[in-house]
Amino acid sequence: MQFTRDIFATSYQNVLKPLLFTQDAERVHNNFTRFGKFLGEFGPTRSLTSVLLAYRNPVLIKIIDGVTYPNPIGLSAGFDYNGQLTQILPAVGFGFTTVGTVTLEPYEGNVPPRLDRFPRSKALLVNKGFKSLGAHAVIKKLTGLEFSIPVGISIGSTNKHFSTLKAQIEDITTTFRLFERSKVKHSYYELNISCPNTSIGQPFTDPKNLSRLLRAVVRLRIKKPVYLKMPIDLQKKHILELLDAADRSSISGVIFGNLTKDKENPAVDLRDRVLWKERKGNLSGKPTWERSNALIKLTKKHYGKRFTIIGTGGVFSGEDAKEKLRLGADLVQLITGMVYQGPQLIGEINSYLAEN
């Protein structure tokens, strides 16, 4: 209901967010994740959450790559990295969600601080480095659960040193095989090649290395859609080379995109640029908006309907989501906008899309 979402938005902006933003960002994230998991465990709390936050309308339904989405707004990988929120996110209003990024081996995350806020830039400073319980533990958590919206699994390389590229590719494909053999009822995969916060770098943003990885993934004969999560700071020519490598494979689509590591990004407030140069991590939110949009448009122009395009980066309103869809995105993901605007944002966006 619009009235309840308006009340929630006012309360979040004027009471809850000012309080939360005085506290450590990762601690707040962990507390909200635990609370969301609790809410998702009981029918009455799921129903109440839905009444307060969600918006549903059949005009929003999309069928993409054989998967039915109740609406086009999803939660990006990087928020529910251990699969604790799949039961509550439909009640918040999401049309799909991605768990992860999941790695084969567990990794406790980079040295703290791993998360911070840049309010002037409407950004989060992220330095988790593929924090994960590991594939076996995440599979155990998700096995036996029913999902009322499509759930995807984001897969990346374990954050550790590999002696060869072949060994790193085997690390990734082993995680795919584990999920393929599991009884987890997920609908799609994301292949994250572009996290800028790991010690292993980004070897698969080299087109030749990416081709090797994609050939290995294709050999697994995965029937679910696989979407490639792309970097956003590379030059146009480099991006087109990566897209060409993806085009030569059976990859279903691409996601634009990941965090920005461009410390001269004009969308970052000058005072935040000074802070950023003293801290580890890279930025989500509004600093990724322009580049994400440009790459969505570029992909649509050069590849037409070849790729499903998922747009993420800087979505803070219904107008923002509509713009990504207009430029060529088939689906839209977010995290940072929800942190800054409140969880009612998902219902607000879907209401706007239905009416516009």
C-alpha cells in the first residue's frame, strides 16, 4: 500500500537512517541480515512485511531466458552473500535475488573495515573481497528451501593465490559443479569476473583468459542461464572485446556492472575522493550510474537481442530503474539505493514502473 510505504519512507529517512549511519556499516549490515532471516522464517512476519512494503502488479511480470520474474527489480550479489534472506526478500517486493558471490573455499573477508558510507556521493565503500562461507556451507543453507521468486547464485574465484590460471578456472568450475549436483532450487547463475577488491586481481578481464574460462563453463553443459558480471571502468574497446568473447560462448547475458575503482570519478564528491585515497575498497551507488548506463547502451547497440542485459548501479528511484530499462536493460538490480532510501524503495520502484 502506498500509504504504508510513505510512512515507512518518512520514518526511515528521518529517524532510523540517521541513527544507523552513526554506527559501523558492516555491523549494521550483519544485524539487518540476521533480522531479515528471522522475519523470513515465519508466515505472519512475512505477511506483515509484504503489507508494509511490497507492490505487486501482473503488468510487471517478465519471462526471460525461460525464467518468470514477478517484477524486474532484483537484489544484487554482494548483500546476501551467504543465502540468509531468500525467504523474506519476496515480501520486501523483490522480483528476484542473487546469493553470493559464493566461492569454493570459505574466506572470512578482507581485513576490516570492509564497508563504509560516503553519503555526499550516495555511495558505499566496499572491501569485502568475496567474503563467503564457501560453496558447501551455502549449499547446505539453501537445500530444502522453496523460493517464491527466482534465486540466482553468483560464483567467483576463491580469494587466494593460484599457481596457474588453469587451477583458478578449476576452482570456479568446481563451484558450478557442486551447485549443479545439489538440490538447491535456484534459477540462474552469475559469473563474477570483475570484483576489484580481491588479492587475486581480475585475470578474467583479459579477453583470452575470459575465453578460456567460458569454454570451461560451457563444457559443464549447464541448462540454467549464466550471466557474466562485468567491470565498468575499462575502455570501450576493451569492453567490446570481452563482449565478443562472451558472444562466442553460450553465455545468456551480461550484468553492468560491478564497483568503480576510478578515484578520479567526477560523480564522487571531492571531499570523498580525499577520504577514498586513504582507504581500501571501491565504490557502489551513484558513482557507478553513468558508466553502467553507457555500457548497457553500448551492449544493446552492438549486440541487440543476443544478450540478456541486467543493469545495476546507482538505482535510487523508479525513474532510475526506468532509465536503465529504456537504455536496454531487461532486468535491474540494486543494493546501495535501498541502504540510502529504505527497503520500501522496492515497492516504490515497482509502483512507478507499473504506472509509467
